[in-house]
Amino acid sequence: MTDLSIIYCRPCGYEKRAREAAALLRERLALDAELVPGKGGVFEVKVDGKVIAKRVKGHFPDAAEIVTAVAAARA
């Protein structure tokens, strides 16, 4: 079992992106991600406690990129 979470900034409005990524992970990899509301501009995807994708200045990972990163982390 893989521990998969998406931590997103609720005040920033990142919940929609988190839900879209979670839906694609469920569809493509049959994985359920825990959605964790946060603040401070955070958007991180963690697999077994390790950050494998995150928002950084100038780049926001899209759902397809997140699926690819999660698949690679599980390989």
C-alpha cells in the first residue's frame, strides 16, 4: 500500500487542482490520494512521506505531470 497525499493551499484556491490530480491518479493508477488542506501557498504531492512534485516559483505541476511522478516513485 502506498501512502499518497496532496497538500494544497486552501486560501490560494488550489483545491480544484488537487482534486483534479487525485481524480487522474485514481483513473490512471487506481490510487486514492489523501487531500490535505494547508496554507502559505503550499502544493505538494507526497508518496510515502517523500515530496515527489510541488509548486515552485514559475512552475505548477499539472495533473498529468503528477501522475507521471507518482508512477516513477512507485517503480
